[in-house]
Amino acid sequence: MARRQTTPPAGEAQDIHENIVDIDVTSEMEGSFLEYAYSVIYSRALPDARDGLKPVQRRILFMMSEMGLRPDRGHVKSARVVGEVMGKLHPHGDTAIYDAMVRMAQDFSLRLPLIDGHGNFGSLDDGPAAPRYTEARLAAAALTLTDHLDEDVVDFVPNYDNQLTQPEVLPAAFPNLLVNGATGIAVGMATNMAPHNLGEVVAAARHLIAHPDATLDDIMKFVPGPDLPTGGRIVGLDGIRDAYATGRGSFKTRAKVDVEQLSARRTGLVVTELPYMVGPEKVIEKIKDAVNGKKLTGISDIVDLTDRKHGLRLVIELKNGFNPNAVLQQLYRFTPMEDSFGINNVTLVDGQPQTLGLLELLTVYVNHRINVVRRRTAFRLAKKKDRLHLVEGLLVAIVDIDEVIQIIRSSDEAAAARTRLMSIYDLSEIQANYILELRLRQLTKYSRIELEKEQDELRREIAELQAILDSPELLRGLVSDELGELADKYGTPRRTVLLESEAVSPRVAALAAPGTKGKAAPLALEIADDPCWAILTASGQIARTANQDSLAESGPRTKHDVFRSVVKTSARGEIAAVTSQGRMLRLQVMDMPVLPPTAGTPNLAGGVPAKDFITLLKGESLVAFAPLDQVLAIGTAQGVVKRVQPDYPLNREDWDVIALKDKDTVVGVEPAAGDDVELIFVTRQAQLLRFNASAVRPQGRTAGGMAGIKLAAGDRVLHFGTARSTDDAAVVVTIAGTEGALPGTAPGSAKVTALAEYPAKGRGTAGVRAHRFLKGEDTLLLAWAGHGPAKASSLAGVARSLPVEHGRRDGSGIPLSQAVDAIGPSMAWAGEAAAEG
């Protein structure tokens, strides 16, 4: 038991014992708590299912509408709005009012913001500025929530001190609760509703209007899932189905992440969308904590490039050798880049909290909207009838206006005139009063024509309004049409991608561990040391293949179709790059961009330029890739040849592989191990020399080589390569033209000849003629020797045609229709040669 002290009436003695009432503590606490809980549930925390607004939100929008803060007018201080709402409608503190106002202005909180804010209204990581620093006005969409409040569409109730009235619910021309969602914590219950796409929700509502017996499956054809303001991806739709059926469920949201080649050597994960209500600073902080705590590996840096123009952009740089998809799985596990959203559709229906599914929510809204339109129609009908009543009385007076004036002038007072008019012309009191208030200018002949026209128009409008009230089909059709117009005006495309299950992009799937493609099995964090090919194309593109055992000759050709070098290696291996100035550079295969296979053929359009990958000196160019563990043959423009032993320094990244003479350059580098390897020189003056590689003894990397081909005055080596003496398919391709001709003016003439047509000669000799020049030709523009059939292209990667028939070794070429810039081996042979080498 407890005692409550009461105050005695004025004038009575203060007897403390007589003014103490014994009460039961349990009953008092139960009663007080229930009153508090009811107040929180009904008046503060839960939204109404009809307009989707909590009381504070409804009061803010109503007061801003009363203040005339429309989208076509200027912003006003937020503090002014907060003061008006707090002083007239909302009996709580200004902080709660401003917080609700801020949320309705944030485009990352609401799918369709209701307030147009000016100033700092906060971000996902930072709070808003104080209300004295920000300004606001109603957004265009908010006008549709408050429209027609002056047409008796909803009931009005007293404010907290019974001096003013406020709407019990707003008319809500669109399903705001589903479109913008809601969150709130009451006493013993809470609500958490996801935002949806306006166009999808309206389409579902219109279907329900047309088909009142529609099922949840019918509705979900229009509303497949939430559409979050910040985009992202929803993975797994079973929880959404449960929530739509029962009002409770959950789903998993993920950031939108793309794998991009940040530079020639660096790969990164680029985040452009985050889960709902997750800010970039929070993600960065969690990533740094996870990296420092050794939970995350493979991340070298994270950079926030977010700005107002391009939106969110977090760049997560990866260390070389790590599988981007595996790192991404770690990020989903240890950071807010993956988050869960629990749906709990608790809302007020007829003042009682209920948990509703999607179909029930739409039904409540549709019924509310039908009731609003019915009341609006009835109000307009009454107004039209009242106006028609006045117009009919006025027309009676105008027809006999002289007599009406005489009656008024002869009456002692207005009451007598009103009585006489009502008696003589059978008018109502309202009509008689209106006639007495007429101005003389309304008695013209033109006014009568206008009144008759207005009378006809009023009768037509009254008939239409009455038809709507009499026909439920017309009423529901009107509601549906208005929803469709609103969706056309304010609807936007879906932002959130819905996925039935986790999807892996083709680019990162190519890097997955063997045997896990298309499966949800954990991926190896580090890229396996799988066999692959390092490729250098004729256009100077560098790349490597992904987990391939062969370079298949299948599918259509793509850009950069001609190989210059193909080296068999592994993903974690090393190869060499040889430049025109005789330098050899050590390259990590892992650093090269990966080309995933496309129908068995590498898509060569995805490489990076050599100049972006390798630092070259002035006037230097990349000649070829080469293995670091094989004997190499090097040919120079001045006819020097060298075979070099693979005794390269282990602690250096670059070194000289041949000592060149002045003005000499390297023109070709090929593996040259084996007794059947032949070395081939082709000069600009169309001389070809072939001899066995055994004629050149291997030398150290500092040696300058020995004489390879004897050159005539002014001649230079155009091509240096290798071929197998046992290769019956080896060919020589030569293209002749005019030295100094403008590019594109003369494509020249081409000839394809079997290598066997050219006799082998000794090292240091001049060789034999390989091409007879036509009139106007004086040099070879291009030459190549190797396993046929040869492939030709332009530097842009466009395929070019070569003669099909073989010509004589000393014959002339066939004129070309288009210029050829590069010649190389077929893909299949390039792979076989690299493997054998």
C-alpha cells in the first residue's frame, strides 16, 4: 500500500492525516504505465496505415501547408516552422520536431522526400545543422498529401489545448507508408518498414482497385521487393516474401561493388552504393579496424572519392595476388557493406496497432483513398448545388428585374423586402438574401447570358459528380486514374537490384579457385599459381590469360588479333620484357590485367598499353616478352645476332642483355633452344637469310653478339625470328612499298611464300632475294617468318587480308586493298610454340 497526500479546500485546517488516501501501488503503476504506453503508441511512435505518418510528421506537413510554404515560394528558417508546430499543434520539445523534419528532407532516408531542405540537413555519417541555420519548404510530392484539406475530405480534431483544430489523417494521394517506409520504437512494440518504388506500389494499388479479390501473388507481380533510396543490392527474396505475407521478415542488403583496373598494375574494388542507412565513414572505419585486427587481408588502401557531382565512390585498393571476389566476401562478412533489414510492419489501423502484410497495407490505403475521394466529391457536389440554387434565384430576379427593384424600393426594411420576394417569386431565404446583395452592374443583359451558361455548366458538373457517388465503379476508377497521374509525375526508376541468390561477376569469377565457378563455396583468398600466358600484341597491349591450358583457335577474332609475343608462365611467375635498346626488365605476371576467356578465346581488347605498364626511356620501345629460364636469340637492325644464356641477376629489376653499337637497335627476340631451331633475318632490301641456331654460340649478357647477316650499303634488318627446320607449315610474309610514302596512300603488295623455298645459308652471308619489287616499289615495309597461316591486322586491331596462294620466293607481291601494320602467328601456334619453348 502507498499513501497519496491531497490538498484540502481553501479555508480548511491542514490535517495531514485526513488528506492522505491509501492506494494500491500495483493498480496505480498499471494504470499510469498503460496511459503512458497508449500515449506513446498512438500519439508519437507509430504511423497511421492510411497516410503513413506519425503525428509529429503530420503536424509538420499540415502547418507548413497552412504557412503557405509551397515549392514555388521561398524557403523559410527551419526554426520558424519548428516554433509554429510546437506552439500550435505538437505538445513536445523542439528537438523531436526538428529531427522528424530533417528526416523528411533527406533523400537517403526517404524514397520520395516530403520537404525541400536548403542547407546542411545532415548525411549518413553526420547530423544536421541547427534549425537556425537551415531553411525548408514543402516538396512537390508533399502537396499531394495535403491537397483538398479544405474540402472536408478528412475529420479534424482539436489540438492539445482545444484552441485550434488539426487533421486526424492527411488525404495522402499516394501510399506514403509503403513508398517511404517508417521506423519507430513504442512501448512493448516497434515498427520498421522498408521503402518501395512509387511506380510499383501505385501499379499494385491500381490492380487492387480493379480487382478487389487479388491475392498476394498478384500484388507481388507489381511489387517484387523494396526499393531503397541508396540503391544497393538485396540478396535472397525469401524473407521479403515472408514479410509481405505476415508483416514480419528480413532481407540482406549489400553494397554495389565493381572490380576495376585502377592502374596498369593495380586492381581495386569500387563501391558506388551502400546498404540502406550505412554511411561511407562508418564503412571506412570498420575496414581499417578489420585490417588492423588482421581480420581482413589483401587490402592496401581505401580512398573516399565521394562528391556531389559523381555521388558515392569508395575505392578499395587490393594487393597483388589476391582474389577480388574473395576479398569482397571478407568485406561483406566483417564490415557494414552487408547489412540486414528486419521488416516489422506494425502500424495503426482505426487507432489500434496491428501487424499487416503487403496486401493488407494496400487494402487499408485504397479504402482510405476511396473514402477521401467520396467525401471530396460529396463536398464539391454540395457546393455546386448551392451555387446552382443561387444562380437559379438570380435568373428569376433578372427576368423581372423592374418589379424586383420596385418591391425592394417600396419596402420599409430589408426583412420586409426579403419576405415579399420569397412570397411573390417563390424564392428561398438564401436566394432572396443573395438578390438583395446584388450590385447594379450585375443586372446587364450580358450578365444574364453568363448566368445561363453557368447554370448549364453547373447542371452538367452536378450530374457527373452525382454519377460518381452513385457508381462504385466510377468512384474506384477515378481513384485509380489519379494514382496513375501521380505516378507518372513523381515516379522514378528502381534503384535497388533484387537477386534471388549471390551473383559473381564474370571478371572476378575468372579469378576464382578451380571448381568453384557458379557455386557458393568459399573462394581462395590468394590467386592460385595456375598456368597462364603472358601476351604482347602488335598494337602494344599487355595482358595475361586466366587459368587456361591452351590458346584455342575458336570463335570470332577480336581487336588486337595479332600476337607479337606469347610466353607460357604461371600467375605468380616472372617473365622478361626486352626493349629496342637492349634492356631486359623483370615483370611480375601477377601485375598484368587478366583477360577472362570468351568462348575459348581470350578477349584481347581488355589489355593495357605497354607504356602504362613499363617505364621506357626516351626513344625506346618494347620489342618482345621472353622467358627468364631459356636461351634466347636476339637480332638487331645492323644484322648482329646473339644467343644469351639465362644467367640473369636475381636482385635487379632491369639490366642490359646485349651490348649494342651506335645507332643499332634490337628488332627481334625469340627462344632458341633445340637443335632444329633456325634463325631468320629479313632486310628492307628484301634479302632473307636462314641458318641453324647452333651456328651462334651462347654468350653472357654483357657480350655484343656476332655477325648474323651481311648487309648491303644502306640496308637494315626489318625482321628477326625463328622457325623449326621440321615445320612444313612455316611461311614468309613480305609486303613491299615505296619508302617515304605517306601513310595510307599506297598499301603496297604482299606475298606469302613457304619458308622451305628459301635455301639455308651460312651465318654472316647476305642470304637470298625474298621479294621482287614492282614498279614504284623500293623497299619492304613489313616482313614476318613463322608458322602459318599468318594473321594480319592494322594497329587498331582491325583484321586485314593476306594472299591465300603461295608465291615464288623471288616473285613479286599481289597489290593490297588496305594497309597492313602487323603480322603474327595464329593463336593456336603461338600457344604451342610458347609451351614447347
